[in-house]
Amino acid sequence: MAELARTKLTSQNTPAVPVREHLRSLEDGDVVSAFLGGEERAFEELVDRYQGRLLNFVYRTIGDRDRAEDLVQEVFIRVYRHIGRFDRSKKFSTWIYTIASNLAKNELRNRSRNPLVLFQTIKAKFEDEDRPLQFEDVHTRPDDLFRKRHLKEMVEQSVSQLPAHHREVFVLRELEGKSYEEIAEITGVNLGTVKSRLNRARTAFADIIAPLVR
């Protein structure tokens, strides 16, 4: 995934490790500024920060791991080409998630035109992220771990049954921990619509999962 950045990094003459350590200490906006200022390694830093999170987000949205990897690669290609258009008064995370969300929605739209695609299956990977819904940690006992993994499977099954526009806001809020304002920017709908869709998604999710946890 990071080949686009690494191809240019190998030709740099300055020591890579100290530069990367410095970049890791910066806020996203400062990393973007460094890249626009000619520091190619800054782009690799952005890839390292967002590759895993975007892959999980797109995978949860479209339900196809291989295709999600392709789309995330396309996200970074677009970021690389158009980062000069990024408004640095805004959050970089919102901008890059918006790109990913649009690509994922286009993917689902294209699939909906294919009569062979009858439904989407969402299999979330809840990995190593500080998100509202967490199922495992290093302190989990074996018996609790089994129950949490079972719960995760039920959540995955229930999320997959939500309508696409409800599933999107549910994933962004409950699994990605995004604010309402960020979700509004990412999805391109107003704040009231975000809250309305999220309330409906939560209600539908509760109705779907209730029989599974009795």
C-alpha cells in the first residue's frame, strides 16, 4: 500500500530514522505541510497513520477485503495527487475519510447495478483501535474473550443487515468514533440528517441483535 510513498523515499540522502521520528511527533496538519514543503517521507507517515483505519472502515462498508484494499490504495493515490487542494484549516482525517467514503459508496452503487449481487456482508475486524465498540484487550480472560468474540460475531451479523445509508453513519459513529460534525462532512449530509439516520440505525440495530443475545 505504501509503495507510492516508499518509491520516492529511497532516494533521499538525509538519515531516514530521525526524520521519521520527527514526523511521528507532528499533528496531521503539520505532516501535510511538511509534504507540501518537499519532504516526501511525510506522505509515508500519512499512509502509516491512516492505512489500517481506512481499510477497516472501507471493509466494514463494502464487505470485501480484497476490494477494500484496492479502494484504500486509490484513496492514497488521490491524496497524493490532490493534497494541494486540502484546506489546512480543516481536519485532515475528515478529508481523507470523505474520499474513502465516496469511493466506498461508488463501489456499492456499482454493485447495486449488478443483479448477481443480492446483499452485502459486513465482517468487521475491531482491531487495535480505541473505538466505542471494543471486544478484546490484553487483559481479557479466556472465558470473557470467548464471550466477546461471540458478541463480535453477532454485532457483525446485525450491522450487515442495516440499510446502506444507516450502516454508514452507524459504522462511522459507533465503530470509528467520529463526531456528528465529522460524519456530516464525510457523508455530505446535514447534521440533522446524520442524527436522524443514526437514531434509526441504532433502533434497527437493537431490534436485529436483541433475539441473538437473549
